[in-house]
Amino acid sequence: MLAVAVGDPPLRDPVQTGRLTLRRYQPTDVDPLLSYYGRAEVCRYLLHKPWSRPDAREAVSERINRTGWAAGAIALVVERDATVIGNLSAWKLAGTHYSAEISWVFSPDFSGHGYATEATLALLDLVLS
Ligand SMILES: CC(C)(COP(=O)(O)OP(=O)(O)OC[C@H]1O[C@@H](n2cnc3c(N)ncnc32)[C@H](O)[C@@H]1OP(=O)(O)O)[C@@H](O)C(=O)NCCC(=O)NCCS
């Protein structure tokens, strides 16, 4: 859980880190996300089963609207060299003004390079700025 800044600063988009681009969702993200959310090992500790294609479509259409605190949440896709490798979210906790949670999911195909670490630090900068 995070203590977040009050107010509703506009979401910078995209956010560049040393190696990664964090950007808002777009309709073409369905297949890239399905490529890892469809895998059992990725969903093992998540609160849902591996996604089907309709699951991926529904999730992307919801996440497109998560553009900042005014929308209640920030949802970003993470790209490395124009390839989607993971995604991040932050959302305000219901009933609070200052608390938020974050989550991150990355493709195992790109694990072990510190990408999840690098992207999550950038998300923290974003939500705490
Ligand atoms: C958890 C998860 C995000 C980790 O992804 P990842 O890509 O392996 O993460 P990173 O590459 O940033 O870190 C993995 C390792 O790389 C190391 N690493 C390599 N290069 C690094 C660098 N340049 N900077 C930082 N760490 C680096 C880290 O130290 C870390 O080592 P450790 O596993 O011994 O602790 C990923 O496995 C996942 O999405 N799992 C399924 C979903 C999930 O459980 N999400 C979390 C709950 S919301």
C-alpha cells in the first residue's frame, strides 16, 4: 500500500526510462497481453485463471479508461524496443484519500533483466510525484 499525493496530476504519457517505455493501453494490446496472461505460470499468484481471448479483450477495453487518479486508476503497458513485455497498474483504495496499491505482471520471456524493477520504480515516481 502506498501513500499517494493528493490532487489529480495529469498522467505523463508515455514515460521513458533507461530501457523502457510506459504508455497507456491501446486496442492493439489484446494479443500481446494474451501472450503472457494466457500462461498458467504467469497467473499462478494472480486472482484469476489464465486468460482467454475474450478475457484479454475485456481487460484491455477496461484498462484503456484507467488514465489517472480522476479515473480511479492508472494502467500502463510496458514496452522494450516497441515490444510489449509487461504491464503495471496503480489504483486508489476505496474509502481512502491517500492510499493506493500497485501491481505488475511481466512476460516470463523477458524476465531476469530487471525490467519489472525498472518499470515499477518509474510507476512509483509517477504516483508519488
Ligand atoms: C514477479 C515478476 C513481475 C518478476 O518479473 P521479472 O521480469 O523476473 O523481474 P526483474 O527482471 O525486474 O527481476 C528479476 C530478477 O532480475 C534481477 N535483475 C537482473 N538485472 C537487473 C537489473 N538491471 N536491475 C534490477 N534487477 C535486475 C533482479 O535482481 C531479480 O533477481 P531475483 O529474482 O533474484 O530477485 C514476474 O515474474 C511476473 O509477472 N509474475 C507473474 C505476475 C505476478 O506475480 N505479479 C506480481 C504480483 S502483482
